[in-house]
Amino acid sequence: MKNIKTRRTIRKYTQQPIPDELLNQLLEDASRTQTMGNLQLYSVIVTRSEEMKARLAPLHFNQPMVTQAPVVLTVCADFRRTTDWCTSRDAMPGYDNLLSYQNAATDALLYTQTFCNLAEDAGLGICFLGTTVYMTQGITEVLRLPKLVVPVATLTVGWPAEEPALTDRLTLESFVHNETYQPYTEERINAFYAPKEALPENKAFVEANHKATLAQVFTDCRYTKADNEAMSASLMQTLVAQGFLSPADTILPVIQESRPEVLECDVVRFQNNREKWVAFVGLHEGKPYEIFTGLMDDDEGILLPKSVSKGCIVKHISDNGQKRYDFQFVNKRGYKTTVEGLSEKFNPEYWNYAKLISGVLRYRMPIDHVISLVSSLELDSDHINSWTTGVVRALKRYLPDAQPEEEA
Ligand SMILES: Cc1cc2nc3c(=O)[nH]c(=O)nc-3n(C[C@H](O)[C@H](O)[C@H](O)COP(=O)(O)O)c2cc1C
């Protein structure tokens, strides 16, 4: 590069078009970059039309560069072409796996960076859009990417209409390790990050986001755990849909299909139409596995000391195959007490809904999805609707970030 020391991201472009010859020259020259086995496991989709830019824009969270830049490039990890070449040459391809995706993504990113260097040398301005890997499914559809092709990088390219200030960088010693990895002590972290934290623009950033530290701006606002997890799941789905992973490769939770005889259980009390109700949430490896709910009632329902918040649910199968679930707890004086036949104590209507919910829990649908499923049930009577509210409340405590809740 002519001058790497002054390179910066450009997000505003003039109206001047990029001639085809120049763009093609850059795209061709960038292919001199190194790739695995010299297979060039990438493809580039060139977007110039307003219509296609408008379709891509929302998939990049409407960052204005997408519609403003004369050219948008989507660089894809591509094992399709190589696979087709192999099958047409009596060769058996084996590239529908995670390693092949990683190799193709590496080739695609190396190509992308080489293109950036060449384009910036030619006086063009570039912005790399990481949003590509957040919204792979939508981009795949819009660009009609076939199997074994996944978008990994987007560049907006145009003639610069701005000259933004240079951004800071961490010092050499903060990221170079001689011979072996040097742990980051608190002292070293302080030394490496203090200059960044002291920059007026970063101080303003902290203030504008009402945060105490710059790191919190990243964790709480820009790149949050919840977003990362949701987008990881979506990326995983794309890798399955595009044939780089099979559903069996995805890390699915271990499902316990046959119910263990004894399950630990939480007792959650809630109001249902001014009546006192109780939910017994059977747990497997700390995750909700089944739910029983019923009226707390002296005559017909369940009578439990107030202090009982935990116990276990024991499943019995009688000789004639009839199932029964008992709740067992240890009372304050240390005596084991059993409430027999949980299911018999419940109104069959609730019991049936609870059975369905238990089925969903057992197959480990993420708890937030179970909650929205239960909340969206449209049922006839007020009674059952307020029951679903109680069930939702009982389940909310198992959300990954749930705060402990006061019981009703
Ligand atoms: C993986 C990656 C994702 C990025 N995503 C975006 C983006 O979505 N929007 C944007 O404006 N800039 C994006 N950038 C550009 C960075 O914000 C920029 O490189 C960084 O702030 C340093 O600034 P500089 O390139 O001007 O030195 C991305 C860069 C990389 C490497």
C-alpha cells in the first residue's frame, strides 16, 4: 500500500461513478492474493443498481453507505464452484462441512482485504460492513446464493467525499507476544487501554450512552450478549441451510426423552383470577422439564406449607400401566411429606395444556420461545387466560438473565 499509515474508513462518497474497467481491474488484481490450494474459494457479487442496493440496505441496518455508494461488493465464501468442478470431473467432493466453510471464509476475507488495499491505492474509499455476518439469511435470499455459498463481507466503495480523522490503535506491545502468550494482567490492561479511554471522542461516547466505562458501551450497547447469541443462532441456521453444516452438527442441547423417575422441582405460587395457585416445575439439569399447576386449596386442591419452595416430583407406574406423579418435600422439621397424585388434583383442561407445555420444555425449546408461545395462546375463558399469565410468570425465572422474583 502506498501509505497504510494514513488509511481510514470512508463512509461518504461523491456521485462520481466507478468505471467498469477500473473496478474489473481491481477485482482481477485482488485475485493475486493467496488462497487454499489455489482454489480461490470465494465469489464476489457486484451491486450497482439502485433497486438491489435498496434491497440490501435493511439487511445492513440501513447504514446509509449502502445506498449512497456507487458500488457495493458482497464477498462470499464459495465452495459451490469447486464442488461442481469436482463432480463434473469424476472427483468426489467432501466440502459440506464446517472446516470447508472456515477455509472458504478465510479465502474470501483475504481476497476482500487485498481488494481494499488495491482500491485505496487507486484513490477509492471503502467501508467494510460487518453487518453481513449478522444477516446472512436475508442477504443469501436477496443475492440468490446457492448451497455452499455464504456471504462473509460487504464493502461499500466510492470516491471519498470526506476525510475523517485517523482512528487510534493499540500499541505494538499490547498485541504482540514474544515466543509465548503473555497474560494480560490488570496493570497491563490499564496501560494498554488508558490512552483509548482518555480520547475526548470516547469520553463523549461514554457520556452519550449514559455508561460508566467505555467497555460498557461495547458490552451493553454496541455488541451485546443477547444480540451476539441471537445472531450466532441465525448464522448457524444459514450454515445449515447452505449445506456447510447438517442439523446434527449444530450443538443441540442433550434431550432427555424418557422422563427420569425423580425430578427436582421448584414450587412457584401465583394468582389466577384472585385464587391462589401453585406451579410445580420439574427440572432436569437445572432446566424446566415439565410443569404441573393447580389450585392451592384446602379442600380439593393442594395444601402446602408456605415455606416449601423446593422438592421433587416422583413418577410411579402402576401394574396396570397407569402413571401417577407425586410431589415430595422435606418439611421444616426434616420429615419427608408426599402429596400424592398431582395430576388428579387438577382440572383436566389445565392439565392438558400443562402436558403440551411440558412436551415443549422437554425438547428444550429455548425458554423465551416457550414464554412467547404460552403468552400467545388465545383461549376462551378468562380463567385459562390468567392461568397462562401465571405459567409465564413461573417460567420467567428460568430465563438466562432472570432476576430472583418475590413469590405471590
Ligand atoms: C469486521 C468489521 C466490521 C465492520 N463493520 C462496520 C459497519 O458495519 N459499519 C461501519 O460503518 N464500519 C464498519 N467497520 C469499519 C470499522 O468501524 C473501522 O475499521 C474501525 O472503526 C477503524 O476505523 P478506520 O478503518 O477508519 O481506521 C467494520 C470493520 C471491520 C473489520
